[in-house]
Amino acid sequence: MGILEKIADIEREIARTQKNKATEYHLGLLKAKLAKFRQALMEGDSKSGAGKGEGFDVVKSGDARIALIGFPSVGKSTLLSTITRTESSAASYEFTTLTCIPGVIEYNGAEIQLLDLPGIIEGAAQGKGRGRQVIAVARTADMVLMMLDATKGDRQREILEEELESIVPKKTGGINITSTMPMTKCSEKMIHLILHEYKIFNAQVLFRDDYTSDEFIDVVVGKRVYMPCLYVYNKIDQVSIEEVDRLAHLPNSVVISCNMKLNIDYMLESIWKLLNLICVYTKKRGEKPDFEGGLIIRSNTNVEYVCRMVHRTMVDQFKYALVWGTSVKFSPQRVGLSHVLQNDDVICLMTDDEHRPLLDESGRHHTYTSLNAYITTNDRQTCTGANTTFATGEKLLSGRYESLDYECDESEISHMEEKRLGHQHRRRLVVVKWFVMLLIGVCTGLVAVFVDVSVKNLTKFKFSYVQNKLDSCLSEHCLFKPYLTWIGINVAFVLVSSILVLWEPAARGSGIPQVKCYLNGIAVPHVLRLKTLIAKVLGVIFAVSGGLAVGKEGPMIHSGAIVAGGISQGKSSSLKIDLHIFKYFRTDKHKRDFVSAGAAAGVAAAFGAPVGGVLFALEEGASFFNQQLTWFIFFASMVSTFTLNVVTSAIDGHFGDLSSPGLINFGLFKDVPYKWVELPLFIVMGFMGGIFGALFNQLNLRLTKFRHHYINKRWLLITEVLLVAATTVVAAFLLIFLTMNECRPIKTQLELNSPTIQLFCPDGHYNTMATIVFSTPEQAVRNLFHSEIGTYKAWSLLAFCIVYFCLTCWTYGIVVSSGLFIPSLLIGASWGRLFGIGIHTLFPSIYFNPGKYALFGAASQLGGIMRMTISLAVILIEATGDIVLGLPIMIVLTVAKLTGDYFNEGFFDIHIALQSVPFLPWESEVFSSPLSALSVMSTPVMKFKTVEKVDTIYRVLRTETHHGFPVVDHHTDESNDERAGTFQGVVLRHQLITMLRKRNFISLNDCLRDYLTMDDFRESYPRHPSIESVYLTDEERELYCDLRPYMYLAYTVSHHSTLPRIFSMFRSLGLRHLIVVNDKNEVIGMITRKDLARFRLTHTKGHTSIEELEKIDDYADVKRYHLLIVSDH
């Protein structure tokens, strides 16, 4: 039974059902089903193919959109041709227009898009004719123009109103019911029945009036859409004067004759009034207004909207505006952003003295004055010179980084392989991919267990040994001995970590910036090597055990990515081992997906937050996501945390007690309520976290620049590491000594289960500061979260916060493997607990839980440094196990991010910029400039013919370093260029080298040719051989290579394309090469990520600027600018 039959049955059932109290619920349920089927009829069924037909996908353009709707043969096409000069077929028979024909009305300086839609027939809302498409397009318009035949009476008008009122969009509603007045027309049981029919089981419903069940159904399905409507009666030349007068006096009606062009101007004026459009003009200071190009805006629009039309960041530069016209009392009048403009006003925008540079077609920097004719600035100077040379890495763009091939291979040999393997092979690949994700989760979890157990044992050994020395020396007055012992052990541990990083420089730091760059499409050297994994894991173990202000959670993300990258390939290039499995996954595209899963599994293992791991991979790393990949990543994350949980329970002696999902155990926050009056306090904490985070990032940036400039030799790097390790011990010892009298009795279960230090305290008591100092950072955070009121004094927390803040800022960047998550949490927890003590002192009546404010301070500090919101919120919620605190955590994270972004960028983004990596952000507003493809493309381009001589290929590869070459058909143009021709595809460098190594040559007389397979190109992945490994005889150089089976169909853009479009296409598709062609489809240039990354968006003190970076191409230039080198080739 079809939908129309079901609707008819329900309508008959409603008609024959008596309406009384007993049948109320039955009728309500029938009405809900009726509305549901009508909605399905409107939306169609993509799976079954219902509602197939040509759609009306017309890009919305102009200042407004009008939908021209009417019955067939009422004159819509004639009207479109008359007022828009757009050709649309018009005839005396019905259904002349079968699709949507757009036109543009030019009126009062505005461009109004007019859509001529196919004629509507009765029953359009139920799917007859093309009614569903027509109605759907009408919903997107700003106004509806109802075209009626004056000779047909009023029946057409009634039918059109009935059909357009049958719009049934998407569902909405809820179950938790509240009302502001008694409900007498619709009971709660009826509401539940209607919502259950729509599969809505968890939502909020608020009744502000006493509505009926029919009205409630209208709300659930969003049945009504209201917009301006003008009824246009055509063919008035065929009716009497009396009928014309009657129609003209109907509400919202206009009478016209398209054939005789009668009353067309009045119709356009009526359209203009209903659209509420006005025109304002702009002027430069000291010049006449520009009355040729006005700005078309809606009525009741203020100056702020006009600023955003000029440029989205113009509001930040706004100082005031001068307005002439009817909206002001005297002309000119100085107004602010909130001033509402009126029709024919003239405005002059004034900005402050600080100008943010933009780019014109020449690629040079200009202020807003040179970009927009209607902006005036107080500073008349503009930057017209070329970019100056900067001496810091973040102002440079390194040419040593290559891009990864994330594009789908569309070559002839790939199609041949797909056809040969068939659908069964693809199904097997999906199963194998699930298995690889399982291995990634298990191995990442085991790595996390190894790190955790090693750190715990080494730390336990160190502190036990030092504490025994302290206990024996308290009575003998020889505290210098345990002090020197402590320094010696820490220095030894940290020295091992430093040596490991010098052995493999890619293991330095947390590795998160490198992983982000890899997922962004950048081939970072050594980032996924086995050598890097060994140095990273062992390095972080000794760095944390050495007492540095670092954490092990960040390196776990990098470790998970390395594990995923290695397992998914089924081989080890470092160990020269090839298991000959997973060979199909040996491409950059597949490896990217596995690395995303590995990074997420690392987060899950570190924090016990599998959902947070998925969101971290989405928010911070992955350049591509789909539903299946999300499931893969979530599965790997769950397996990782489960593996860690199981193995940890076995090591702890209670196998099967799965209570340790991650390396961090913050403990559960039970019975920690908050009141709405505390929300402003949480906002203040977020603001403080943003300030402290921005300060931390700025100090670390300056320190990193100093380190790159002056501490760039190995012995200096090791000396700095040893100095940091010794200073950390000195600072800790001083903190303990200054707080020696702060003793607390051991009485809580937390204190009984945690290691406590009795230093300088009587029996049964412990020193609070010594307990923090002698704990791992994770244990210290937990103590701050769950210690009872009065455990820590305010000045002790302040001293610890300042000291640890400085130590963390200094430590991150030295040559050790280190993370920043836990140190950030510890800094925030200390000042957050201090903030709570202050609030309790000022407002003793407020319920005070110091751990609650410590948690919010930790979240705020972490958000202020990292500038992440969604993933961090979920990670902290999963780590604490309390969803009730989700809203405050989200508030402090958001406020901290917004506050920090006002001053500088996020921590990892700063370090990515320092490495001069061609990183492409998600946002495309950086490229909202008038540049075209001609301004950014690289030229000239080295091209190959479809059948190219071997000697030519060999010489080009020896002299050029490019990794992609366009292939053109070999015909000559008027300039006699032998490489001119239409674009055919792109061949990669490693493909050409493989063809040369495999001797895949032909002579021009060969009829039978042997093709290489995809396996031939995968066998050397990821370390493709260089051209230096190829040796050719003179006879072989005279042969040819047929490139057609191996080239892939790359994306192209016209040379007229704008930079925003180019960037959006390049970033969303994960391209490596984008070919620029002319009108004849001839290659005239190529765009790579380095061409786009030259333009970088920076935020400082609320101001945004676009900088064009200087490109450096070789290692010598990098050394000259003291750039941070992650690793060497």
C-alpha cells in the first residue's frame, strides 16, 4: 500500500470516528500518523527512489530571492522574460516550463533573483506533478510571487493557498512537559502518543498557551513557514474594467498584463516594498559619495551589519561613522555601530590607527582604504612595498616539507585492479580494517600500560630512596645528603631522556603538533618511525620519573599514531621486515585513517576517554571524516581503554576489576552540586584561565625563540636539560622548607591510600606540600581535587602555582619527550582551589567544595593554553565521571578559549608556526581577498606528454624536485611549444621513478605493452627510492614511457577562480596538486599547499591580519633563520 492510499485510509477513519471523550486519544494518534505520512510524501524516500525527478538546485544569489509560483500557462515565463531579460519558453499549452529557470531583476541598484518554477496543479503538496520540488524551493525564498490568471476567477488563488500551506518540514518537540497555564485541549497522554509516533522519546516541551492536538502536531512537524506574498493577476487585457478594479482591490494584489506590459513598474515597486530593501551609499573622506554602487540592505539594518558586509573583521577596527540622510537629525552626524540606517543614507566608515593588512591582486599588503573604496582611515599611509624579511620561524614558510597524497587514485591501473578484485575484495577489506583497528587499540593500550608501570616503579624507587635518606638525616642534621641524592637521581633520569631525543629528534616534545601536521596532509620527517616510538616512550618515562614539570599523556597521542602507522602497513622499513599483509593499505589515504585512530586511541588510553579521543581526532587533527571512519576510530579507542583496564587490573592483583580506564584517575566527583549563582564565578574563572593561558603561550614562545637562537648546539641543549632538572629539585625543596610547619593529621581514606610524606611533622601527620612534591603530577592533581577543606593554605597554593607555572613554561621545549596536559591541569587546579578559598572567605554562606573549583580551574587553564573546547570538555567529563559538571566545564573552556584567542593563538598552533610548516587551517576567512588563481599559482609548470621519452623524464627528475607533473596531449600550439596541449592528468614523481626502475619502456612501434600494477608502486611505500638509485643505458634513454595508464585525473580550476574557492576545494578534498587551466583547458600553472599557506591569518589583541610569509627552500636558509628542526631527512 502506497503513502497516498495510507493517507486516504486514515482520513476515512477520522471521518467515520465519532468525536467524544472516549475517542480523543485514538483521533489524536490518527492525526499524528496522518501528518507523518504527509511529511514522508513531501520529503520523499531516497532509498526506494520515491520522488525521483530532476531537482531544482539553484545557487542563491543577489540581494533577495523571489519564487514565482502559479498554475500552468498563467504567464510566468513571459513575466520572467519581460522583467529580467532571461529567455524562458512560453507557449499557449500547459507545462511549458519543466524545471527551475532563474533570472535577475535589476531594480533600484539591487539584484533580485527570480525563480520561474514549473506550474503547480491541484494536489501538488501530496506529490502530484512536481509540486514537492516547487514547494521546497519556495521555502528558501524571501518572498513568493503568486501568478494568477485574471480570467479564471478566485478558485486558483484558493488552491494555491491550500497547497502552499501543506508544507511539512523536519520534526521537533519533546516529552518533558511544562506549561505556563492549565492544559484543557490536549492532555499529557495525548502528547506522549503523538511524540512516540514520531520516535521522539527525550526532549522538552513548553506550552505557553492552551493548544489543541492539531496545533501541537503542527509544531512537531514545523508545518508553517511564513513569508511575504504578492498576488499578481495577469491577462487583465482580457477581462472587463469592473473585474480589473475588483481584483486590484484584493489584499496584497497587483494587476498586470505581460503581453501589453501594463502596470509592470507598479508591480516592481510593490515587490521592493514587501522585501523591505533599502539602498545606502558610501563615500571616502574628502570625496563625493559613490552613487553608482550602493549597498543593498534590509530595512532596520544598523551600521555594524554594513561593517560586516565590507569585511567580517571590520567591526574590530571600527571607530565611528559619519552619516548623511533621513536617519540622522543633522548631516553629517557621528554615529556608532547600533545606529539604524534608512533608504538613501550616505555613510563614511572611520577606523582606528591600527590597520590590518589585506592583499590586492598584485599580492602586496594594503589596508582597508586600498581594498574598499568606502572605508576611510585616520592613517593615510598604506603599505605598498613587498614583504620584509623576518628573522623568526613563524614568519617563514619552509620549502622542505612535502605534501601527502590524500586524493583517491583514479588512474587506469587502479580501475583495472578494482575490476579484477571485485566486490568481494572490498568487503574483505572492510573486515580486515576492523581487525587492524582492533590491533591498534590493543597495542596502544599495552604501550600505555608499559609507560604507566615504568613511571610508577621508577618514581616509587626514587622517592622511597630519598625519603629514607631524609628520615635518617633529620636527626643527624645532614639534609644536604638527601638533597644532593634527589638532584642526582633526577639529573640521571632526565639525562637519559635527553640522550634518547638527541638520538631521534622527532621524539622531542609531545608530538601533537607533528601529528596534527601529518593529518593535515604534511609529510613530517620521521614522525611515524619505529625509532621515534622507542625514543618517545622511553624518553617520557625518564622525563616524568626525573621530576620534570611534564606529563605522559601528550606523548601517548604521538605513540598511538606511530603504532597505528606501523601496524597498518604490515612491514617495518627500519627493521627491513615485510610480513606481506595489509598491502592494500600502503597508501597515504589509508594510512591517514589509521593514524587518526591511533591518535584517538592514545587519548583514550591516557585519559580513559574513548569519546573524547574521537572528538580530539576530529577537532585537532583529521583532515577528513565520514561516518564509517568515526566508527573505526571509536572502536579503536574503546579497545585501547579496555586493554589498559584489563592489564592494569591484572598487574594490581585484582584481575577483572575494571576500575582504571586510563593512565589518569582523577577520582569520582560525587555529590558536588553547584548553584546558578555560581555561574558568573565560573565565567570569571574562564576569563582568568584565558589570561594565564595566553601569558603562558607568550612566555613559552619568547623562550623558544631565545632557545633556537642561542641554545642550538648539543652540549648547550644537554646543559639546559640538566639545569632545568636541578632547578626543579631546588624549587621543590624550597617549597617544602618554607611550608615545613604545615602538617595535617592522616584521617581520610584518600590520605590513607595515597603516599603521604611526614617530613618535619609529628607521627600521624603529613606535610601537605611535601606530599604534592613527592607525588607524580597525576597524583598531585587528584590530591588537589579531593582533599578536604583546610588541607592547603592559600599562600602555599599561591607559591606552588607560581613556581610550577614558571617551571612548566621553561621545561616545555627542552630536548626531552614531554606532555603539557597534566602540568596545565596541575597549575589550574592550584589556582582554582585558591580561587575557591577566596570565594569561601568572601561569601561564607555559599556551599564550598574546594575540589570543585580546583577542577574548573584545571579545565580553564588547560583550555586557555590548548584552545580546545569540545574534546577537552568530554575528556574531563569522562575522566571525572560526573556529567553534572559538564555545563560549568564547557563554560570555563569556552570563555578561556575566547579570552586567550584575543591575545594569541593556541599553544600547538604557535609551535606549528615556529616550524614554518605549510599548515592549512579549517577556516577559509583568511582567504576572503580578491586574489585569483593567477596571483597564487606557481609557474612555469614542467609538463610531460602522454608518451614521453625516457631521457626527458630522467633529466627532469634529476634537475627538478617537484613531486607532481601535469600530463598533456602532445600537439603544438601557435607558439610552437612542443609541450603545449590540453590537460590529461597528473603523474607523481615516485610513479615515474618506479617506471624507470622497472624498465617499463616501449618503442613507438610496439603494439603490445606490459603495464605495471598497483602492487609495483606500493612495494616501496613509504620510503620511495630516489632518482639517484636509477641507472639507464644510452639505448634505454632513447625509448619511451606511456604515462596514460598511470596518471590520475586531478582536479582543475579556471584561471579566473578566486582564492576562497580554491582554498575551500583544496582543503576539503585533501588535495596535493591543483592544476590551473585556461579557457582552452591548457595547463598554465599549478597550486600546491605551499602556495596557499603563504597567506597566514594571525590574531593579536582582538585584531586579525593576513600576512604573506617568506618562502625558504633549503636547509641552509632554515639554519640561517634559526628555525626549529624537528628531525633531519
